[in-house]
Amino acid sequence: MSQSTPTDREELQRDIEETRARLANTADALAAKADVKAQAQAKADDLKAGAQQKVHDVSASAPGTPTQQTAVLVGAIVTVTALAVWLVVRRR
């Protein structure tokens, strides 16, 4: 609220409108803070964007073309799977 009491009708009206605007901003801020689902979604979106950026950075700095990188990744997955199957069969 203003420091002095308004004396003019127009000044009083301006003061009321400014107070309403501040109150509306405060209510909006409180509503946003209370919306846990929206906050969680925003945090998830931020984390997803960060992860995508890291994947892009690593892919960009890795040697070879994206096709070669994919082939190496598939090869590693096949190798690990074959090793796991071999260990399981060996224990029987």
C-alpha cells in the first residue's frame, strides 16, 4: 500500500487497482507453488532436456559417424547378452 492516504478520487481508484494487481500476482504465485503436479512435470522436462543435451554432446564428441556408433552399441549389447547366456548355460 502507498505511504500516504489518497485524497483524490482518481488517486484512490489507482491505488485500489494497483492493490488488486499485486493481490492477483500474489495469488497466481501461490497457486503455481501449490501445483505439485505442474512442478514435477517441469522438473521432469528439465531433466529430460539435460539428458538429451548430454547424449548429444557425447555423440558429437565420440569418434565415427552415428551409424558406426550405433553399430558399436549394438555389438556391445549382443556381446554382453551372449556372455550372460553363456554364463547361465555353463552353471547348469
